[in-house]
Amino acid sequence: MLLLSLFLLAAPTEADARAFFERANKELKASWTVRDKAAYVNATYITDDSDALAAAMSERSMELMAKLIKESEKFRGMKLPPDLERQMLLLRIADTFPPPDDAAARSELAQLATELSSMYGKGEHCFQKGKEKKCEKLDGLGKELATNHDEAIAKDIWVGWHKTGAQMRDKYAREVELANAGARALGFKDLSELWKSGYDMPPAAFEAETDRLWTQLKPLYEQLHCYVRGKLHEKYKDKVPADGPIPAHVLGNMWAQEWANIYDLVEPYKGAGTVDVSKAIVKAKWDPVTMVKKGEAFFTSLGFDPLPPTFYTRSQFTRPKDREVVCHASAWDVAYDNDVRIKMCIQPTEEDFITIHHELGHIFYYQRYFKLPVLFQAGANDGFHEGIGDTLALSITPAYLDKLGLVKKGAENDKALINEQMKAALEKIAFLPFGLLLDRWRWEVFSGRTTKANYNARFWELRKQYQGVAPPVARTEADFDPGAKYHIPANVPYTRYFLARILQFQFHRGLCKAAGHTGPLHTCSIYGNAAAGAKLKAMLELGASQPWPKALAAVTGESAMDATALVDYFEPLMGWLKKENTGKSCGY
Ligand code: X8Z
Ligand code: ZN
């Protein structure tokens, strides 16, 4: 009897679990705040010291995480209410690199992660432009690729930048080993299973879901690919073969992931009215802060609160002249308390104006949920977080640009519409296979299906299979081309961007309906619409506290991810492309 009551006393109760998660959320908030402040300083001021501090803080928070996860084990298998059950899972998948059990391994992992991220930030390449020799970091190289369509220079830049990746190969392989050990310690088969566990469905079902969505979209991509390849072949002759994959350096983007920068090479109707937003931004003399304020004004027009003044004092908007930084755009709430900022190296271009909206999407998401327990301070799934700013950016229509005083709205006609759609498709549709394949590659690496001996070859197989893109020069395993893409050294999962490209059209469709828009989807702008804003806020406020279908329903009334909104949006262009491509042999 005595023994039994002792046992009953010791058995954890729901109240114990609730108390545990209250404490865990507080401890994590404190630990992540220090970690993220160190990481923010590190990313905006790379030195050996800031590397060391960022790594030390990351190690500490991994240690706390390992301890909390162990403690939470005692509640496993208990019948808990849904909010606690959810936190059980979120705790285990919170770190994209889960903490290994062993302290030395944690320390090594934290150091490697910081080191790789800084290596990326410091990467640069010197190239010959006419008589001039120019040495540039990634933003400078990207600008050159975007605006200069000289094939030889593009190749030199492409090859030069990709050297940044090569040095990361061994370190990356070790990182994978350590992080896999962490995932296994948490009961996952490997890290890929952990990464696929955040979508309110079993990992295998999630993978199948991404396949299903890609199948809906592949025909669109193939049409676009076929048309663009034809145009590039006309311009570059045998440098871009009429069949097979397109060389990766002639698409105006370092990773051939978005092609809007070669719009002028593929414009369907010359002179039929597309707006050159970049030129207009320069002409209007908008500086980076003005560009950000215009973005903020879009959100406040929907009924969001303005940003705290510290946002403007703590953000990095331009590349500092005197130090190394990571320029890749990102958005932070370092204290999980509305201490928000963005880190960018803004240039006066349309691309960066859209990226500002993208980053502000993260910021206004943070703003709506910072009062929730930290474990719930995340997107409904990570694709939601990546899709919010982009959703608003879909409302940057010619009519809205006119309202901004940036470009006078031209005549509406079929040709102008096709031009507009082409420009949008080069960004939205071109991206889809890249958005999918990066993690296809990583999932295989994590599961051991692709080994170090095969890293680069497999990467290019996937690039060819999904994107129809090939390296401009022969590659070997001495190269490590995945490392030349930020999200590999920075360890940011990528399928989120694939989902976001699809979700943003679904959100847009739902919000346009709430705004009472009639007519085709591509003509809708929700700017200034409070009803749309209220719906969006309702979704963001949930953070990660509910399964994502519930969040999706708040804006769309739908409960499944669905590519039809994207397909419908591009219907005019697709009809046109099919006609253009008649008789051509498409595919790669
Ligand atoms: O990394 C980003 C954002 C920061 S979360 C700028 N994006 C992906 C990329 O640049 O590769 C946005 C689109 C895809
Ligand atoms: Zn983002």
C-alpha cells in the first residue's frame, strides 16, 4: 500500500507537465535571447571574437535544450491536452541542429555552425571587367550577374563565387555527422526525419505532399523553361544549347533560382508596357530607409501596429564599409519580445523592394505572436512564415505602384498583361524546383543515401532533374556547390520556400476575397483593406499554437495546401506560352 502511494505520488500529472512547460518556455526565452543577440552581433560584425561568442551562446542553449528534452521524457506517453502535446513535439524539433548528448560534440557542432556561416559571409571574388579588376562580395557579384549579361563575365563570377563552397565540404560533412547524432538521441531516425516532422502529418506523408504539389506545378515550369531556353539560345547561340539543361550562369542569378533579372532578354512584347521599378526607385531617390518605410506603410494600411522605433535604430539596412557582415537578408526578434530588426544590404532595386516586404512579413508575424510562450513563437508551419511578406508583395500591382507615385500606370492591354505575367513567372514559377531540390539533397545527405563521396554529383543530378539546369564548367567532388548557397552553411531548411511560393497565392486569393475583390486574381491589391488585414492578423496571432490547417482556414476557409491559386493566377501566361512553344521540343 505504502509502495503504491509512493508510486502514485511519483507519477507525473498533467499539472506537473503544465508547470514544466511554463518553466521550460521561460528558460528557453532567456537562453535564446542571449544566443540570438550574440548571433545578431556576429552576423553584423564578423570577427574571430564574435564567432567565438556566438558559438559559445549557441552551445549553452543547446545544453539547456538537451536538459529540457530529457526532463520532458517523463511526460511521454501520457495523455496530455493538445496544447501540451504540441509543446512536447515543438521542444524536440525546435533546433534545426538538435543537441547531441555529448558535451564535446555540442561544442564542436556550435563552432562548426558559426564558422560555416561566417565563411559564407566573408566569401568574395575578383573578376576582370574590361580593363578593370573588381573584387566583390556576394551582393556585388549578384548585382553584376543581374545587370550584365556578358556570358564570359557571368561564367567567371559563377566559378569564382562557387569557390566559397569548396572549402566547406569537410566541415559540412562533420556537421551532418554531429547533428545526426543529435537527432538520433531524440529518437528520430536521422535529421531528415526531424526536419519533416513539423507539418502536422507523418514525415513520409509530408514528403509525398511536396511531390503532389510539384506534380501540380511541373507543367507550368516546363513551359517557362522551354520558352526561356529558346530565347537564351537565340542570344547566346551554342553557349546555351537548344535542348537539355540551361547553363546555370546565364539566368541572372547566382543559383539560377529566380530569373527576373533576365526579363529584358525574354520580354514577350517589346515596348508593350512593363514598368521598370528599379529605375523608378533610383529616379525617385528612395534611400534604403524610405524603401523600408514604404513596406511598413503597406502593413499599417491593413491595420497592423507600426514598428517600434528601435526597429530603425537596430536594423542593418546597408552593407557597412568597415567590417565583414552576412548580407543575406534576415529578420529577427532577438528577445522574443518585439525587439525586431532586419539585416539586409539594400540596393535600390525592385528585387530588394520585394525582399523588404518579405522580411517585414517575418517581422509583423513576430509582432502578432510575441506574447505567446516561446515554443509557440513560430509560423503555423515554416512555409507560412516565409509566405506572408510575399503575399503582400503580390499586391504590388501597376495600380499600387502608381499610388506610390513610383510609376504611372500604363494602358491595360493583353500584351502588357503577358509582359507583367512573364516578369512575375520568372520569379515565382522559376523558383519552384529549386525550392524543392535543395532539401531533397539535404534529406538524402542526412539519411545517408548520399555520402560525402557523392555530394556534388548528386546535387547536380537533382539540379538537372528538377530545374533543368547544368553547371557552366565541369564539376568534381573537390567542389561543394551546395555550400555556395546561404541556407546550407547557415543550416536553414529550404522546403519552407517551396511551400511559401504556393501558400502565398492561396493567402492572396483568400485575402482578396475578404477584400471583396472581383475579377482575375492578378489584378487584386489588398493595400489599405482592413477586412483583409483582420483575417491576416487572425492567422498570424495563432503562431504555432495550432495545427497549420487551422491557421490556413483563418485566411482561406481551406484546410489543405493547394497550388490551384498559383495555377489560376498565371492562366493568361500559360495559354500564351503553350502557343509560343508549339512545335518545340521541351523538357530536359
Ligand atoms: O532566404 C530567403 C529570405 C530570407 S528568409 C531572403 N529567401 C530564399 C532565398 O533567398 O534563397 C527568400 C526566397 C528564397
Ligand atoms: Zn524569409
